[in-house]
Amino acid sequence: MLDFLLIVVFCVLGVLLGVVTGLLPGLHVNNVALILLSTSSTIVAVCSPLFVYGISEQFILILIAGFMISVSISHSFHDTIPATFIQ
């Protein structure tokens, strides 16, 4: 049950960040990907209390990947809004 809850939380946070990156013309999803890649070990260290509940390090990395996928999908949809009004 905790696995499913973590997946939903990471995906919802990813969608929210994708809305932000889609609406701000200067912030691209690739910038977020680079930041996540460089801080992935820190994110795993922060989520280390979840190891007690049976959540593995590989699953946390899968959560980060799901987060990034939801950011990129949400960014692609919300990127059309500023592209419409900038021209």
C-alpha cells in the first residue's frame, strides 16, 4: 500500500512541477532533468527512512524516474499556453 501511495505522490508532484515548467518560458524540462540527475543520490539519502518499511533504493530511483516522466508529459501539454500568447 505504501508503494502505491509513493507512486501517486511522486507523480502528482511531477505533474505540478510540469505545470510550472510549462507555463514559465525560461524553465525547460531538461533543466529539471539535469537537477534531478545531479541530486538523485541526495534524494535517495533523504528517503532512506523508508528502508525500514521495505522500500528499496532501486524503488526510490524508479520513483524519481516516474516523477521525471510525469514532469515531461505535463510540460508538453502546458507548454502550448505561453507559446500561444507570446507571439
